[in-house]
Amino acid sequence: MEKALKAWLLHLGEDEPPLTHDLRRLLPLLAARGAVSSDWSDLGVLTVYAVQFRYDADPMPLELNRTAFNQRVNALLLQVDQLLKLPSPLPQT
């Protein structure tokens, strides 16, 4: 999901997305570029997984509805995939 958000930023003209795993940091950057990213703000909670599962040997489990979050992530990935097939908007100056 992190890579999809960064691809979306690049598509919107971002020169270099930040080196971060923090989804809560990437989503506002999309909004600053004019994207409607508020629809996906609930996915910021998954940042914990992005960091814990990379760097912690024994991550703390979160109480999430996996099915619901999997559906949300798949919907986001589908949206980004469709956006990337469109011509990129002009970069902001």
C-alpha cells in the first residue's frame, strides 16, 4: 500500500516521495497535491504493521477486522492502478 501511495504521488507530480513507511504521512501529501485522499484516512492505522513487521521480531497484534481492511486496501490499490493508466496532470508550480 505504501508503494501505491508513493506511485500516486509521483503521478501527481511529486518529484520524490519521502522515504517513510508512515501511511499517515503520505495521505496528507496526496491531499496537498489535490487528490481526494480523505476516503482512505482510516488506512493510516496500518502504518503499525508496515513498521512492526519489518523491524520487530515479535510485533504486537492489533484488533482489526482483517476482512474489512483487506477489502479497503484492495479498493485503494485498484483506484491507484486505474489512476496510473490516465495521463498525469500537469505538475504544480
